[in-house]
Amino acid sequence: MRQTSGVSQASAEPAAPRRRGVGARGLLLACLVGAAAPGCASHDAVVGRAPTVDGAVPTWSTDFAAADDAWEVQTVLDGASVAFGARNADTADGFVAELRFPGHAGVAGTADVGPNLATQIATKRTFRYGTFRGRLQFATCAPGEEIASAFFLFFYVDADTNGNGLPDNPEMDLQVLCDAPSFVVLTAWSDFAPATPSTPEQFLKVSRAVDLATGDIYDAPSETTRAFAKTGNAPELARGSFVPGGFHDVGIDWRSDEVRFFIVLDGAELTLLRVTDPRFIPTVSMQLMLNLWHPQVHWVPRTGEAAYPANDGILRVDRVSYDGP
């Protein structure tokens, strides 16, 4: 997912970034030097290269009862952390993974912006096609603040294999932003080129936001804009059971001819977005990732500058699973 930051940095004085070194298990590597470095395009949910390890397994799952060697871990900011086997009474086995993004009262909304500074876990394995499920408790925050919690698949391709003049960016994102906790934002990317001193960022994607409180649907008007516009209403998606602070089952079903984003509510699996345009259906193996980070601006339904969270944001992961095609 790409960093949504069309707001001028001059509107507020950012606090000095609170960063620390990333250990050997971190994903950032040299990409912390700058998002425009080779192989380090600025993404909404990830930065850095995926490992070359390919895990061709028919099924795989974890309930995060304890740490294992299946995950790469990224914590960049002071106070950020990832804890496997954290106790939680709201899950069947009593354990979760906790990803913590550090909050700070009084910090400018332009501070520590973007997924380069995310708290993140990513599978060391890569996967090609199949169904990915996660049971998650998305981060919460006060109105006006913003944290994006993401469940997504990504792989960095240092090439333009489709010949459209932009670097390939196979990526499929499901996100919830804490300022609009009834909204789920779905995006399938094909290409992305970060901004340079002389050129704006360029990308191709399809995006949808679904308000599960009302069933209202918002789509991106074009493949080259970050904006959303209301396009309709799906009464079957109006579900009062999607509430902040609860655990919810979400998923991405990735086939060679279709990508389907879904959520399970009230015992029913609900399709939120179906992508059939082959340009936006990845064909390369990808990592499964989860993270949370601070966007500089709100995405939907309101826009404009977002405040930095005063308190820590925590994404809790009860379990994830993969079923092969």
C-alpha cells in the first residue's frame, strides 16, 4: 500500500523522527536510507525486498502461541514492538501476536509518517495463489488521529515486465484506518514509481472502501488517483457487528484469474471487492504481511491532515492461515 500523503509538509513542523536500528531480522535493511533508493519504493504497507525463499506448501497456519522462525520482524521507532505469544482472554487459545506502534501526545501529524516506519511482520515464505485468512483486532485511536492496520501480500519486482513505463508493484492490501473504523479499504496495485524532485509519484491501482456501518461503497474514480467517491450502497454489507476493538476474520482469495477481498461477519463470508482485470492480478510469489503505521492524511470518508496518535496503537493477530489453490 502506498503512502497517501498529498498534503504539504510545510503545514506543520514535524518532530524529529524517533528511530532505532533494525536488527538482522528486520525487513528494512538499507532501505531506511531513503524510499527512492533502488528496490525501496515507498509503499503503503511495506518497504524493502522480499526474501528469495519460496514455500510451496498446500496449507499453513499459526495461532501465535509462541515465537517461531516463520516471520521477519520490523520495529523502527522507539517504543515499537512485536510480541508473539502475548496473552489475550478474547481468543480461543489465549494468545496473540501484538504489533505496537508508539503514540506520543503533542507530536505533529507530519512526524514519523509512512510505512517505512511501520511496525511489521512478514512471512519468510512466499506464496503463489491461494486463500489467505487472518483473525485480527485492528488498532484504535481518538477521532482525528490516524493509524492504518494492514493485512496484505507484496513482492518487490525490480523491473517493468508489463512494459508500461512504471516499475512493477504486485500488491494486494486490506486495511482499516482507526479514524474511520467502520471502513475497510481494499487495493490491488500493479505499478508504482515514487516521487522525485522533478516528477510526482506515478501508479496504477484499483481501490475500494466499504463502510460496514451503512453498506456505502466508495471507489477510486480512476487507476491513477488516491481519491475516493461514493458509488453505491450494498445493504447486505451493512453490519453493526463490525465494531472497533473486536476480533474479525478477513481474507484475500488470490487466483490466476481473480482476486477477492472478503470479511466474515455474523457467520457469513462477505465479498468486499472482486478484481478480474488481469493487470491487477499478481502472477509472482509474494509474502504475507501485517503492519501498522501513521498516514499523514485521512483517506476516506474525510480527507485532510491527520493527527499523530497520542497513545500506542496495537494490532492484535489471533491467527493467520493459507490454503493453496
